[in-house]
Amino acid sequence: MLDVDRIRADFPILERTVGERPLVYLDSANTSQKPRQVVDALAEHYLQHNANVARAMHLLGAEATEAFEGARSKLAAFVGAARAEEIVFTKNASEALNLAANTLGSRLREGDEVVISVMEHHSNIVPWQLACQRSGATLRWFDVTDEGRLDLEAAARDNLINERTRVVSLTWVSNVLGTRNPVAKVAAQAHAVGAVMVVDASQAVPHQSIDVSTLGADLVAFTGHKMCGPTGVGVLWGRFDLLADLPPFLGGGEMIEIVEMARSTYAPPPHRFEAGTPPIAQAAGLGAAVDYLGGIGMDAIAAHEQELTAYALDKLTSIDGVVILGPTEAVERGSAISFNITDVHPHDVMQILDSRGVAIRGGHHCARPLHKRLGHQSSTRASSYLYTTAAEIDALADALVFTRDYFAPRFGGLA
Amino acid sequence: MNIDELYQTIILDHYREKHHSGLREPYEAEVHHVNPSCGDELTLRVHVDGDTINDISYHGEGCSISQASTSVMTDLLIGHSTAHAMELHDKFLEMMQSQGRIEPDEDVFEDAIAFAGVSKFPARVKCALLGWSAVRDATLQATAPTTPSDRPSAG
């Protein structure tokens, strides 16, 4: 069992109030809060060790390089990578996915196919659209069932993954529905036809243990700021032999070997993919974040969230007028829960909740095609993390009842 | 912040029963404006005869603020000159960006005075502006000397 009170003491922001009410932060799928340990690590880096990495040869340069490369090793251990060189630092998960789409996209030809799903975040849709537009390859996608699960049967019927498939890129856990996808199963299908398996793990890595050696993926993208780390740093993990085979993404300093005026040769991974001064302090902060999460234990965090998700689904499904998007049972499911209140727009739900201190997200959550597929223009999303309490779920439920009853008589509807 | 300041009865009335809603013929320009962060979408047509806006018709999906603001805007602009529309757009924009500092003139703004409260909620200002930006864009297109090319409209 997680000692949530002790954990919350590490997050001073959770003591804030909104007017008279305590802040109820249920927007962790958007960005997580940061523990003091991470902020302290950032401050210590800037105040005691700040210098550029690799190119600075003095004492501080050596310390900064140690902090940056040390963070790489910590991330490698955290995800079960075979070696630290399999961790590429990017600015966020979007850049990591763009790196994947650009480098893999350079090999695509007309007649090739790329497979994604309708439940992807825009950052796992648009880069592949661009790659297909440039190469003439065809973009195809998994549909979802009405319950918000990946429709594997329809995919098999349509021969979605076939001998023309070059890349399959799939989210592990949906940022809207919470659905956890069977990555290993889809990866096996991709590998059977010689395709590369890319996984967007932005909503998975913060919440559960991950072992890339058994996941089945060839490339995995995630971001630091959703897992207690700072903004400005993301990660692309890749199998080393695949990374070594990929062309550069961005050109610039530190990604090269020898530069001539007419041509250049490139550094081996990971530096080949890290042009320019990288997010040094942010990587150090992310290293502190994985120390923090590892110290608590990812399995304990996952168990806490599983319990909260079951509790929240129970609470929300019992409120008249609330409709859940996605699985309503806490089975193969993350902690993000999206919903709508009948006849009240998510923006208005968000506003009323905000006035009661409850911070959630309203909109299409960068997943417009998914909302369209499910027949919702947009939705409201509540998302929990290791510091979330059952009392906060109660506050959410109370605020939703208040919201429904605030608008219903004014709209001549319920009540 | 008191939410009743935001959700005034005028706004909720317009949201429940939108004036001039629906897409109609004839029209000289149609625009599609979106609010990408929240997903609000609005298709809006203007029918201009000479200097006069004879009709504004629209189909929108969005929050109460964006929908009510569009409804109020049609009441204020239909039957008036395009110059008046541009002037009122600019005044409304100025009021919405004033963070509650500008006290609107009820003779000019009529029901739109209810949106003065919205200007105190910075995240919602773009909701209130969606319809106004669309009508400005459509009117400019309809009154342009040559028909503009099929360019995508920004929200």
C-alpha cells in the first residue's frame, strides 16, 4: 500500500487552495506535479554544476556531462534497456515520435503502408501523415470497438497488417479512453511481416513498470513531464541495432563525426539524434524523477492507481447524466477517465469544476479523430497519479453533480 | 471568481435558443473557424447586399460562451452595414481583452454586455470571440474585390 499522505508531503503545490477550497488536481495525464526532490535536483544542477555537456572540458563541463549521461543510464535502467546508448533524449514525446516518423519515413516508398490507430494522440498521427505524404506510402489505422478497445477482429478481417506494412505505431495506453492496448500481440503481427513496431508510451511509463526487453516494441516514445520530471525533456528508446541503422533527424552540433563543407559523417547513437545543446538540467531532473518513482516502486504506484480507477469508475457511472468514453471497468485500463455530462459542453464543465478547485481538462485532448469516431465533439477528462486520493475522487463526483444541477434547470433539462 | 458572473442568464438563454441558427442560402462567403484547444467549431455564412449584411447563418458546436456569443452577434449585425459590423467587432474585441476594465455601453452592445464578465476569465475570451472573428473574416471575403482563393481559414 502506498503511503499517500507521505507522498503528498513531497508535492507542496497540492497544499494550495482555490478560494476556500483545497486544490483537487486531476489533470496528471496532461502534466504531472513535481516533487521537491526533482525541483531540488534542477536547482542544484543550475546552482552548482551548470555547464554545457561534452564540448566543455573544464570541471563544470565534466560534472554537467556526468549529470546528463548519468540520467541516461538511470532512464535505461528504469525501462529495462540493454544499454544506456539506447536512450535518446528529445524535448518531448512529440519530438521522439517525429524522430521515429522522419527516420523510418526516409525508407518508405509508394506502395508501402504505415499502420496507426484511431485512438492515437495527434502526435502519433500527424508525423505519420507527413511521412506518408512525403514518400507516397499509404496510412491505415486500427478502428476501436464501441467500448473503446482496439478492434483486433476488424483489423484481422481487413488484413490491416500485411506484407506491405513497414511501420506499426500504436499507443500503449490511450490518453482519452484509458484503454491499455495489447502491444506484444500487435508487435508480433508487425514483426511477422518485417515491420518496425513503434509505441507511444507517454501515458504508460509514468504509471506502471516497463521492460522494453519484453514489450515487443522496437522504438518507444515517452515524455518527462508526465512522470514527475521537468518539461522540455522526452525520451526515445530504441533497439541499438535499429538506431544504428537509422539516418540522422536534426542536424547540428554534437551529432556529427567529421564535417566537410560538402558532406558529413555522423556520430553513433544516441548522439546522432541529439543535435545542439540538449536539455541538460531537465535530463538531470528526469533522472531525479525516476529515482523518486523507483524509490516508491512502480508496481505499488500501479496498484494504487488501479484501486483509484475502479473507485472513480464506480462513482462516475452512478451519476445520472454522466456518460463515460471508453472502458467502464478497471480492466486493462489506465487511470485517465473521459466523460461527458449530457447537454453540458466540456468547457463549461471544466469552468464550474475549476470554480470548486477541481482541475480537469475539457476538449478533444489532442485526439479529434477518436472523439469523432465515438460520436462526441469533445469530452472532459479526469486523471489520477500516485498522489491522488479517494477523497479527491469524491470531490470530483460532488462537483459533477453540482455542475449538472447548475445547468439543468437553466437548460430546462433534468431536475 | 464567481461563476454566476460568467454564466449570466442572457448567455444561457442564447445558448439554449440560438438566434439565426442554421445554414441558409443565399450567401457570398462561408468560413469555418475552429478553436483547436477545446474543439469548438463554427461554420458561418454571410449574405451581403451592397453595404448591408442581410443574413448571417451558422452551424456551430461548442461551449455555451462561444455559442451564445455567436447568437448575440447575429442579433447585433443582421440588417446593418458592413462598416458597422467591423466597428462593432473591434469594440467587442477591445472589451474582451480589457480583463473587465471596459464597462460596455448597453445602447451599442445590447445583450452582448453580458460578455463583459467573460473578459475576466482569460481562458474563455477566445470562446466569446469565435463567432465575431468568423463574421469579420466572412464579411471581408464577401466584400473583397475579387473572390479569394480556396484558402483554409484560421480560428
